[in-house]
Amino acid sequence: MRKLFITSLFIIGFSIATLAQKKDDVEMGVNIGFNSAKVSTINGQNSNPRTGINLGFSTDYYFSDRWSIKGKLIYDSKGWTNGFIEDLSTGKIYKTNFNLDYLTIPVMANWHFGKTRAWYLHFGAYTGILLNAKETVGNTDVRKGFNANDFGLSLGIGCKIPISDKLKLVLEYDSQKGLKDIFKKNTGDMITNSRGSFNAGFNFLLK
């Protein structure tokens, strides 16, 4: 699916003409996206993914027609499925899903490329604030077992399609890889978040 999405972006990107950005341009954006999230250990063990949505707002400031810095504010659905939880009162272990919702704040450099600078590659770091953490069998709040903050790296590719001189349709693939253990107390291997998302939205030129 990722390969099909990126191939589609290339087809779109090479079939349009776009208005190149210039120094000191500022764009504001809104987007919605489809998330596939999981957790993994440092030795490569992965959980089953949780699917969900993300909702984002962004600001993109251009230093030149090729480089800009982008900040985002994202409601991010993360977590995993087919995990396990222990009932401390009975000692029984149950299979359950873990729904973790974060407010994610990435700051990224954007490199704009292509003949008309319609394409971009972004890379940087993010921090995340845990908003909710629930297991689904008992609909139990389990936030006390998780760290309140997360951080990691962000990498993605996208294409901006002009609709008018002030409005662009944005299609994007974005990935995040956590660098911090999500659990407060973990005596085993570090367990981190990761997620990929396919996003669509609009950017508005302010200046």
C-alpha cells in the first residue's frame, strides 16, 4: 500500500505545474490522516498494529525556494493490538488492545525538490504528550503505567498540488520512530512507539 501511495504521488507530481515558494513565504496547513501504529523492542520484536486517525495543524516557513522549517501540532492515535494485561486481584492474564492517544509536536526541516519544487522531504524530531491510555477489554484507564512524554524522529515525503495562488492540496506519507521507553517501569528491553501515516490536507499561503 505504501508503494502504491508513493507511486501515485509521483504520477501526480509530474503531471502538474505548480507555483514555486520563495524566501519568507509562510504556509498554514490542516490535515487528516490514517495511522498504522505499533510498539517494538530494540532487538526487533514488533506488536500487532493499531489503526486510527490523526488530525494535524502546521506552519511552514520558507528560508528559500528549497528549504523551509515546519512545525506541527497533531492528535495522534497510537498503541497496539493483541497485547496482554494482568488482573492483579486474580493473577489472570487477558488478551487486550492498548489505545494510546498523544498530542505530538514535530519540528522538521523541509527540503523541496523537483523542477517546480512541488515535492518535499521532511526530517526532524518530535515530542509527544500522552493524552489517553486505555486497554479495551475492561475499558480501563492505564495511564499510570505509561510515561507521560515520548520523543523520537520523524521522516516523510509529500507533494503539494496548487489549487489557486493561495491554496494547495497536500498529500503526504509520514513516519515516526520513538526513542524513549513508553513504560514507566520496564525491567526488560526498551519498548518504543512507531507509526506510519498517509495524510491529506490543505495549505494556505499567508505571505
